[in-house]
Amino acid sequence: MVDRGAGCLLGGALGDALGAPVQYLGWADIQREHGAQGVLSPPKPALVTDDTQLTLFTADGYLRAWVRGKQTGEWEPAETVWHSYRRWLVTQQQDAPEQGVTGLLADERLYESRSPGLTCLRALAAETPSTPRAPANDSSGCNGVTRTAPAGFAPSAAIAYDLGCRFAALTHGGTGGWVSGGALALLVHLLAVRGRPLREAVDQVIGRVLRDDTYTATVLTRAVVLAEEKQPVRVDRLGSGWTGPEALAIAVYVVLSHPKAVQFVDAMRAAANHSGGSDATAALTGNILGALHGTEALPRDWLSGLELVDVLDDMGRDLGRSAVNAPFDENRYA
């Protein structure tokens, strides 16, 4: 469990770094710049985007809520994550940490603006958090789902789905924007915490999503159908990946087509090399495969150049420990 927590966050960051250099390029342009097969490995250093930054702040907020719940009985993860995202906003507005700050805010490496989406920035600048029932906007962009994987380490499948929805809705109020966030969290939970077989977990996610959003359920079902055909297809057939449902569907198709740990690199390349949101689709693929296989699936040469690798590993392991009530340094999240 602890290793799968680390694998989930590290895998997502590797995908983010792999897809980031090509996320705004069409397939022909990717081939022109990187060769016929497209981008094959992350650059060195492998720099992450705001997706990974916000994933870390999601994990930080969730673990703060977990520690507070254990110590006081108060359990408000969505509120705690909202305040965590507001701390991330500080890193986008300042050049360096202020004296005396602690936790993620003390890490000067996070004070980098990696072209965050205006939807996120505007939502987090508001005075009150957005919710699925009281949304601040109607966006279903992929930046909601790309940060919800830490919710998968919640105590139950129902809680994981609920928190994933609520975390994504803090910035993305469109139904697909927050439902896809819940779907990712549920899938991570079923794989990493419950140890469900991959196909069984995907089917369970689709069944749950269908109650809230038929479109997200439909594109996820199409991903399953395409994977069952056993004939490789370009992931563009599932969309561009700029919306949450499409990005998650692309990731699900790639994982179903490359389910083995030894296929991690091929899976990441398939998820990144298309005309669309390459960083989001590859990051989600890495989250899922990392939750499924743990760190053994991750190529060591990719990890060696990954930005924030130490923080991702530590926080991912703390997520895993929280899920099984294993001891960790709770003072980090007090």
C-alpha cells in the first residue's frame, strides 16, 4: 500500500513531465520535432507542470484533514484542500518562500509558474469555494481531474469518489469536470487500496459515474470497447484530452491496452503522443499504473531526472500509510 501511494504520485509526475513539452503540439508537429515515434522520454531535468504541483497540494490538504480527524474528530477534507490550494496560489504570486513558513510553502522549488489555467486561478482567487451543487463556473476542463488521485487513499470507495468530485469542483464546476475527478479517485482506490483487478475496477467506476453523468460514463465505456478490440488505435479517437472526461478516457484506454508493469514506458508514450492535452493524459495514465503496480513499474532513468521526486515519494508514501493506519510523521501536516 505504501509503495502504491508513492507509485501513484511519481507515475503521474513522470507522465506530466513527458507530455508537457508537446501538450500544445499537433501530432505532425510532435513528429517533426521528436521523430516518427514522437516523444520517447522526459527531458532532463524532467520538469512538472501545475498539474503535479496541485496534486502535491491535494495530498497535503488531504493528509492535514486526516491528521486533524484523527486528533480532534473533525473531518472536513474539502475545506482543508481548499485552503491548501490557496497556499499553492501563494507560490504562483511570490518568487520565494516567506521566512518562517512550513510544509510545502517552505520548498522554494514550488515557486515556479508552469502556465496554470485561468480557470483554476480565478476559482482559487474567489472568497468562497466552489462545490458540485454551487459551482463557480461550468468548466469541464482536464485540470480538475489531474490533481484528484490522492483522494483515492480515502477510507472507503464511497468517500474516495465523493472527495474526488469535491476536490475537482473547487475549480471546475461543469459536471464532467468534477465527475471525472471522482472517477479517477475511485479507480485509484479500487486498485491501490482494495486490490481489485483492473477491468473489474474500471467497470465499477463506470457504474458509479453513470449515476451522475452519462457523458463521462459513455466515453469511459468507449475506452473499454476500443481496448477490447486488441488493435492499437490512436488515442485521438477518444478526443483531445482537454476535458476531464476525455483525458480520463484516454488514460483508461491506454492502461487497459498496456496493463503490465513492464509496459509502463510504452503506455506513457501512447498517452502523450497525440494532438491534445498530452501532459494531462500521460499524467493520469501514470497515476493509474502507479496505483496498480507501485514503484517497480517506474523506469529508474526517468525518475533520476524528475523534479520534486523526493517530495512526491515522501508524500505518496504518507498517503499509503494513512490508508492502512501505519505510523508516519504527522507533525508535517499539523
